[in-house]
Amino acid sequence: MKIQQTLLTQIANSLGIGVLTFGLLNPGANAEESYELEPLIVGATRTERSLDSLGISADLLNGTNLEQRMIRDLRTGFMDVAGVFAPSDGALASTADIAIRGNSGTRVLSLVDGVKTNSAIFSAGRFMAGASGFNLDRVEIIRGPQSTLYGSSAIGGVVRLETRRGKGDPTYRFTAEAGSYNSQLLALQGQGATGALDYSFHVANQESDNEGADNEGKMKSYSFRFDYDLTETATVGVASRGEFTDYSNPGGDLTPPPSDRIQSDTIAFSAYLETRSERWNQRATLSVLDEYYRQTGFLYIGDAGNLALDWQNAFEATDSIRLASGVSWERQEGNDNSFPESDGESHAWFAQAEIASGEYIDLVLGTRNDDYEFSGSKTTWRANGLWRLNDRLHARAAFGTAFRAPNFFRLFSTSSFALGNPNLKPEESEGWEIGIDGYSDNGDIKAGITYFSNDIENLIIWTPTEGLDGTYENRDIAENYGVESYVDLEIRDDWTATIAYTWTESNSTNLAFGSTTRQPAIPRHQFSFSNAIRIGQKLSTNIGLNYVVGRETFGSLDMDNYLLLRIASRYRVNDTLAWTFRVENALDEDYTASESSFSGRIKARGLAAFGGIEWSF
């Protein structure tokens, strides 16, 4: 432990010195010489802000970039993002968890075109873990407590996905791919504008035998988005994404055949009306989620749905103050084979002030109140700020509170193995971070480092009652802390690279026995190194390297470390036709995806290669 912490301290200090160097070597840089402005991000404040003006840590995955990297599902795209861990066995149609800063997917809020996919039955937001990489505009990752903006579940952060908005002349792309384990992919996507109507869509079908015996997977997906300008200042739109999977899950090496059959269907739909004026913007959104899950073997059937209305306002009070506020109503319903159909309502309001104090300091202050029918009322708040030390060096600091309301299963289950407790209260959290970002003169180097800490109390945990029976109660506490760092490099006009490192300490304490254990499956160290290289006008290659160290099982046993290499290349024959080739786990690493004393070791997929064509028209 001491050796690891010493190494981490040296790495953090080195990265911190590097960041400071970028800034301090250029104290007098002119604004005209400043680096190119960062792209805009919405999820960090629910208003448009540039990434380099935020007082919190956030990342933006551009949809075009994901296509260039041939990211077929988002769990692969998250591998290069600091602070995020999305473990998966790599099999088509299998599930994955999205953890941010040591918080599992049940404490990370997922939004798809404004639709909350964390449901009253499936708290981890199953849709996002297997979401398709086609027809995306952006994926935003906002780290740290965000309940002040979004309510329940946003303890570790928020993942916000947005479908591409069409523009310009119509364009279409057909993708066909085949490869290892009898894998096949067919996809069609298109986008464009006609008059006042913008549109985009995709449909895709994927199938694979996967690597294991009796391990077949199928996934169908679609998306569409339509935006119509009623006037120069008013727009209406609808968007929807759907994922339909069918998966034969052989389980671990202690699980006897046959495989469990898992069927999962999820549809997210939203509609909005937006009005704009010189100082006042409004947006009203209707969102719907419908989700169904069925697993054979130890039979489990779950059905869940969300219906929500949200009204948000942003008002430019002065040139230096922007006020945002909103109200929302949500109805959640669901059932599984342990309890009948249940439903509950919640409503909330939030208020936020964005303040620019001169040219050097940006502040964000906010508060929110959520009132749940079954678990009561929670008020959260946050404050964060950015200090521009000079044109090349920015310091950040943030503090916020968050919560997670209990889901219906833990409230209402009638199963003796996991009896519901209607008296459960929300989990409560406090989190803070400090960070620094540095930029080189010409913008070809950007680096940053962030220290974060997050404490959770009133953890909802399963406790035994008699024999194998048990129930749920609020009891334990958890702590997550660590360091996130990154370096973005534009080595040449045709070569960019990103290096990221995350150190995470994630522990929970059993207050009944006074024992502290590490959270299972969360790695202590994550390294990633990704490259995008263009060779001439026809060939482009993306190379990603990920090293994961320091995982433990539920029984606090060490899990194996692993090194993953991913290669994706595209050769453009002409303006309409391209050949594609990609390799996952190119080193054929044999490693454990997950392990438990009940099911045993689940082995991750080995080397897999795929080739195909892209036809644009």
C-alpha cells in the first residue's frame, strides 16, 4: 500500500508540475494568441458552457469522433475517459456497469435525449451500458455530485447522451461488418435538413455466437430525431432511441449449463418545445421510458416505466449573471415477479446562478428540492468556481450534495430472500474536488489533474434475517477518493493522442461490525493511451491501450490485472466507399471480467477481429 501511494504521489506531482509549467511559462499571452475555444457542454449547468469555463470536471465524447474510432457500443467509448470504469466481458448483448469515481451505476444518473433511464426497478440505467454508438451527437460525462441539477442517483455523476441533429444536404451511410465468433453487423444511418425540418436516424442489427459455449448474443437498435423551426425563435422536436437484446448467458465457471436466456428491451422517447429571445430561453420536455427484462434459470421478470415533464428557464439577468430555474414532475411505475405493479410520483424545483466576476472568476451556485411519494423530501445544493490564473492556467474547485432514492424492489419486494422495506430513506452524499488545467501557447497540449472525495451515508444494504432470507435497511457508509489526470496532445496535424490516469480508493464500512472493505471490482489504477493517426488522405488508424490494476472480488480477493489493446483502421477507396478493420483485445489477454463465490469466474472475451465496408451516399 505505501509503495503504491508513493508511486501515485510521484505521478500526481509530476502531472501537477507539468500543468503548472504550461501556465507559468506563458503569463503574458495575448487573447488573440489563445488556444482554440473548447466545444460547448450542456449537462454541467443545464445551459451551454464551454468546457474550459467549468468549475467541475467533465468530458465530451463527440459523436463524429466515436464513428471515426468505430465505437460500436458506448461501453468501449468510456474506456479512455478518466474517472470512468465500464467493466464488461466484451460479449455482444452482455451487460456492463458504468462507474464514476468509484460509484457503481446505481449511483450514476443516465440521460438519453433528456430521458432518465434509471428506473424504479433497474436503478443502474441498463440502457446506457449497452447503448449503440450510431447516430450520436455527443456523450457528456459530468463527474461528482449533480443532484442539484438532476435529482436522485446523481451521486457519482451524470452520463448524458444526445442523438445527432441533422443539418445540410441529406447524407446516408450503410455499414456491413463480419468477424470473429460468427459476428455480423448491418447498419444504416442518415441525416439532413429540408426546409425548416432537421432529421437523423439509424437502424442496426448485430449478431454473434460470442466466445463461450451456448453464448449467443443479438442486438437490434434504432434512433431518430426530428427538429422543426416553427419560427426564428421557436423549435419543436422529438427524439427516440431503442435497444433490444437477446443473450445466452453461460455465467461463471461454477455455473452449470444450460445458459440463462436474457431478453432486454428498452425504448426512450422525448418531445420538446423551445423558445428563445435575446435574454430569456425556455424549454419544456416530455420524456417516456419503457423497459422490459426477462431472465430464465433463476427466473426473474421485470417491467418498468418513467413518465416525466420538465420546464426549464434560463435568463440573462446582466452581462455577467445568468439565472436558471425549473420545475419537474415524474411518475415511475414497475413490477417484477416478486411484487405487483406499483407506481409513485415525485416533483422537484431547482434554481441556479452563474456569475462571471470580472474576467478571471466564474462561479456557479445552485439548490434543488425533490419530494418523493414514498421516500420523502431531499434538498441539495452545490457551489463551484473557476479561477483563471492567466491565459494558460485555470484552477477549479467544487462542493455539492447528492442523494439516491430507494427503488421499488427494495421498497416493495415480497420475496423472502430480499424482502422490501417501505421505511427506507434516501442515501445521502457530500462530494468535493479541486483541480487545475494548463494549456500550451498554440493549443496543441492540454493537461489537467483533479483530486476528488465523496462520502455516502445511509447506504441501503441487504441484511440477513433468518437462514438465506433477508431484507434491506439504511445502515452503512462509503468513501471514495482519488486523482484523475489527463494530457491531450496534438503531435502533428495528422496525429493526436490522449493519456489518462485515474487512482481510486473506494471503501465501504459495515457499521454493525466496524469493518471496512474495498468496493468490489473497482480498480485502484487505470491507465489509458489513445491515438488517432491519419496517413495520407486515405488511411486512418485509431489505437487504444488500457491497463487496469488493483481490483478485488466481493470476498476481498485479488482479481487479475489486464492490458487491452484496441486497433481500428479505415481505408477510403474513394468519396463513397471505405474498407474497415478493427481488432478488440488484440493481445488476446486472458482476464476475469467478474468473479463471485456463487457463479465463479466469468472470463472476458479474447482476441476478436472484424472487417467490413462503409458506403456513403
